[in-house]
Amino acid sequence: MRKDTIVIREIQPKDNAPLEAVIRACFHEFKIPLKGTAYEDPETKQMFESYQNNNAIYYVIEKNGEVLGGAGVKPLKDFKGNICELQKMYFSPKIRGKGFGKKMFETCLNAAKTLAYEKCYIESAPQLKAAIHVYESFGFKHLEGPLGNTGHSSCSVWMIKDLCN
């Protein structure tokens, strides 16, 4: 009997199309608005290219060679201060509920610390209750309003965590 191979690795150019498909499918599945979200974000079509700066990184999760999700960190847009944003964390239903979201989350937070960010910011949609619960379990605190200028006007859950503790 063959054992499944699941890998979290840095994004590669070949991951753009399958990752875009995973991200877009989540919007339809959870009935998240398409306007003012990552759905219409130009980066969603070119994830590899969008995370090539020294202060950014994106990971994909792959099972037996199939890209089933990802997440990354990069500087919070239009914000003064040493804050990164955890971005575009979406997973296929094929791997949800098995602990991989938490593993990916830990991977991204460790990368943010390695990149010397002081805080990590997250925006989410209220429909993503399981994800918000994971953020809370990792010590993220709710904010009254958004930080920076992410362009995601339909996201109404804003959270932040101090990475220096």
C-alpha cells in the first residue's frame, strides 16, 4: 500500500494555475464576495511572481504532486511599520480538517519571524469561521478596522499578532 506524500514547499512558477484554481474555488464554496477580495486581486493569477522580493515568501501544500493550497507573507501594503500580512491562505476540501492549515500557518509565522517582522496582520471574511478560529488559537487579536491598503474592501475581519513574544 502506497503512502500519500504531502509536502509544504516554496512556490514555483508551475504552481500559478493550480493555485489560482484552488483560491477561486473557495470563494464559490463559501459564498465569499468576489468584489473587493483576493478573487479579483491581480496577484491571484501570478502568485509566484508576486512573492519574489526578499521580504516575501509563499508556500504551497502539495499531495502526491497536486497543489492543494497555500499561504504566504509579505509587507503590509501602504503601512509604515514592520508589519507583514499573512495572505491568500486557501485550501482544497481534499486536505481540510487534517491539521495542514495549522502546519501551514506555523510555517508562515516562522517565516515572518525569520524575515524579522514585528507583527503579523490578517484580513478575512466572516464566512471563514474555521480559519478565524485557527488565527485566534495562535494568539491573533481582533481589530476594530483594517490596517494598510490591501484593496480587500469586502473583508470585514481584521486581526493582528505580535511576533516578538
